[in-house]
Amino acid sequence: MLLVRGARQVGKTYSIRTLAQSFENLLEVNFEEHEEVKAFFNGPLSPEGIIEKLTAYFGVQVSQGKTLLFFDEVQACPNCLRSLRFFYEKMPGLHVVAAGSLLEFAISEIPSFGVGRISSLFMYPLSFLEFLQAIGMQQLAIVISQSSIENPMDPVLHQKILDHLRVYCAIGGMPVIVENYRNSRDIRKCQQTPDEIILGLRDDFSKYRKRTPVQRLNEVFESVALQAGCKFKYSTVNPDSSHNELKKALELLVQAGLVYRIFHTDARGVPLGAQVNPRRFKTLLFDVGIYQRLVNLDLPAYLVSSDVTLINKGPVAELFYGLEWVANSPAHRQPQLFYWHREARNSNAELDYVIQQGNVIVPVEVKAGVRGAMQSMRLFLAERNLQRGIRVSHENYSTYGVIETVPLYATGNLVQAA
């Protein structure tokens, strides 16, 4: 039993249909398209009985080992989610996959969800390397994955990759937008699709209205983009709105996979998650292209900007790093992100991220450009008696004493080393 989880339009259905090509046949049930099929799950959740009804309705024969049974938009049929554990127990030879967005809402309402019987995979927008592969630049993706401090990037290739990074940070990793770019190579044309995606996401908010007002969801969604790179403050969203309503709205957006939180950690030992302050966190929107659209990216200025300002003004480099960390983390679990801020009064020392490699804490600063004094980094290294820090920027691989510089486009390599 496989459950594929992720935000809308990140490629779940496409990927599962591609998987189905390795089976003799596919029985696909979309609960939003075929609402009447939900009735098959209202009675006893016997896999044999359900299969008999589905076979008669869709005219597709189901055979263990030969058929892929695919339940799409499964959040619309909570009883189907309940039935998955029985498929595992009574028909272990049948390959069953379910997918949907807003799954966390449906799962939270199921008393017993078959822990240990159902495997989850989390999907996200395309990472930068996946973007390169999608537009036919597979060799560049391979070169990046093989690069390191000991094997820095060739200067000519480094510049070429930065040019592609500029494009990626403008359009993001939503598959339909990447496909449009691959076919047209027209960034301006690709700017229309994010508006359609954002409109669809806002329409989805109406499905949350029993949990929190739609207006609060819209306010928080926009504010997550505007507060990127800073500690998230509910008072900044709307000082006149209820704190509890805004908090609940943010939690729903996190559950829906549209927002990720970066928690503050004291970072005095491992694991980092044991030292978080749950009230202090930053937020990331789930896709850099959607972010750029929400903050009204000045595309003409962006396209003619110099290499030093490749990522445009704002926290896009920090956002890119966080999303790369999410996309490159193991797919079977949701990743955790951490940052550090010195809590002493009148101190503004802050690290964009803190990561754990083995049992070692490693501070990370993300810079849009190739310059930076790294004062917070050096302070943190001295206070924690650490021997290594990482600076992520548009610079090629290099070292500054105990601080390693890693190109922004190679962020995925850091995740693999963690």
C-alpha cells in the first residue's frame, strides 16, 4: 500500500500513471470525477467486495501482481483511506496506490490509519536538478551532483548553470510551468500559469472553511510570501484578525503542503529538533516561482540584472536553499528545517540555517551574491567551538579558513551528505 502525498499539481497523478506502464493494466478511480463510486466504500470494507464492484463499474479486470489499483483524490473518500489497511492484510499481492492533496485533513479524522501497513511518499515541486533534467540539460545535472570542494565546477560551466538558475528562480518547479518553459523557452509566457495555479489554490481554501475562515487563509498565504526570510509574526498578517484564527490558518496551510516552517533551535547539541522553540519560526512558501508571482517579481529588471544580483532583491536565495533541502530529503518522511538567532538582548546575530551532518552541527549562511562578512557565522563557530561552517552563494567552490563556500545550485549535495 503506497500513499503519495503532496500539494496540488506537483505531479502525483502523472508519476503514478507512469509507474502503471510497468503493469499489465491500470484501474484508476478519481473520487472527484466519479463521486458515485464513494458508495462502494460505505458498507463493509472488504477488499474482495470493493474490487468486484469497481471491476463491474469500470470494466477493468483486477489481478494480483498484474494490475495497479490507483485511488486518486482519495481525500474525498475517507472510507477508502480506511480500507487500505484491509487491502494490505487480505490482498497483499495486489499493488494499490492512493494519492491526493489535503490528505492530512482526511487522515486526522480517521481513528485508526493502519500504521506500519501503509507506506507514504512525499512529493514536491521539481528541484533544480530535476528542472535541468526536464529541459534537456541532464549532463549539467550530473556535473553538479559530482561537484565538491575537492572537485569545483569549471568556470564556464559554473556561469552556464547560474544562467539556468536565474530562470528556475523566476518560474519555479511546478511541473506544468516547467513543461511550458521546456516547449517555449519563453519566461514571460510562463508567467501566466502561476496565476492559474494560485487561483486554483485559493479556490481550494473554500474546502477548509469548516476549520477556519477563507479570508484568514488568504491573508496568511500572502503574508508567508511577504514575511519570507524573517521570523513569522501573526501581528504582521493582520493586526485586526484573531491570533487563534491566524494560527489555525497557518497550521492548515502547513498540513496542505503549501507552507514549511523553519524552527529556531538553540543548536547546542544533537538532535537539533530537541532544542526548538515552537513559538519562533520562519516560513517558506512551497515553490519559488509561486513566491515570485505573489510578491510581483519585476521580470524585466530581473532578466537584465547582473550576476551579483542574480536572485533579485529579497530572500529568494534563502527560500531556494530551504526548498532544495525539502525536495532532496528522503521521500518517506517530512524534513525538518532549523535556523539560529542569538537570543541575547541587542544582538542581531543570525544564521539562515543550521544542519546536522552525522553527529556534527554545521552552521549555514545563504547569500544572494558573492560577498558577505559572515560575522554571525564566525560568532557561532567560536561560541560552539565548531570547526566547520558553510556559506552558500553564487560563488564557485572555495574555502575561507574553516568556512567552505558551496554554490547555491549545489544545495542538494549538502542534503545528500547529511
